[in-house]
Amino acid sequence: MNWTLVRGLTYVALLLASLLAFLGLAEFNPTTGMLKIHPFNAYGAAAALSGVISSALATLALIRGWGRK
């Protein structure tokens, strides 16, 4: 088994958990590794994410030159 990949994924997961805790969206206990996500409004999250994703895709399309003939 590739332990470097496992270690890297563990670091990414812990970084994400710490970021959620820092933003106040969750409680993370580094001793036990438990992550408790706070309740949130799914409709509000979907509305916010759709704006961010559409802007990112529009920027990517502009940079890559998509849509030109």
C-alpha cells in the first residue's frame, strides 16, 4: 500500500476539518479526531455555491478560450 498517499489524504482531511472549525461551521476535536458539523440551511448553501461555481467556470472558459470558433 502506498502510505504516502494515505498520509497525504489524512493531512487534507484534517486540514478541511480544521478549516471548517476555524470558520465556525463545525467543532473539531484533534485529540479524538471527531468532527461535529453544525446545522446549516441547505438552500442557502446551494445558492451560495452555485454563484461561486458559475463564476469559476466562467473564468475558466474565458482563460481557456471556450466558445470561440
